[in-house]
Amino acid sequence: MRLLNFVVDNIVLTFMALVGLYSLFVMNRRERQQIEAKKLIKKAEKSGLNEPLSLHPEIDPGLCAGCGSCTTVCPEGDILKLVNHKAVLVSPTKCVGHGECERACPFDAIKLVFGTKTRGMEIPRLNANYETNVSGLYIAGELGGMGLIRNAIKQGILATSDAIKKLPSEKLTMT
């Protein structure tokens, strides 16, 4: 019985030591990633590339839980990183507005926006069917602020399949 207790105690201690070592490894890796993120932010500020140029993610720190899902899905790479367990833009001018980060966020903490607090941007307002604030005028792609062909095609398909089908036939003319 004593031998069994000794073996069980050693197994538990070994397991706890392994969990502790793994925790230290994870914390060290996160600390290194955070240091790298802060370097990227300083580099962007120093070179004047800290203002997003077009469509970009805006993170609500009150909703961000720091899970990091947004940082791993961006096809452009180092645009979002975790700093103090919150997602932040580290290379905002590299963002092209894919929106993968917004879709990946399980806490709805990311919204794609145009312009910034220091640099506004006038763009047409679009409804869910890509109709502008001018009734009957639909836009997709760059005019809507999304320079990606894939997004333009997707928006065009949605506009034609939903909104235009609902229009009376006399408003639809071929040119």
C-alpha cells in the first residue's frame, strides 16, 4: 500500500511539474510576442504608418477577451497582435479589409470601419443590399471602400440577387 501511495504521489508531482513547465513556456512565448507587437507599433509610429488607409478593424477593448483568434486568421500577416491580452493594430497600413478578423472574433469585438478619429473619410452609406443613401444606386467594390475583387464580386451578387429582383421591371433597363 505504501509503495502504491509513493508511486501515485510521484506521478501527481511529475504531472504538476510538467503542467508548471508548460505554463512557464506559454507565458514566456506570450511575453515575447507582446514585446514584438510593441516593437511593430513603435516602428509604424516612427515611420508614420500608424494610420489605416482604408477599411480596417476597430477593436472594442471592452469586448475583446484576448483569445487571439483575430490575430491568426489575417491573410496579410502581422496586422493584429495581442498586447496586454487585447487585440491591437500593429501595422494598420498593411490592412486591406479582408474582414477575416471580424468574422473570426467570437466576442463581436471587431468592426470594420473607414477613416479614423484623426482622419475622417467620406464614403457612401450602404444598406445590407449595397444600395447607397441615393435610392436606386447600388455600388460594390472600391466605391464602397473595399478594394478586393472577391468582396466586389460577392457584393455585386448580393445586390443583384436580393435588391434588384425586388424592383419593378420598368425600372430595370439594359444599356
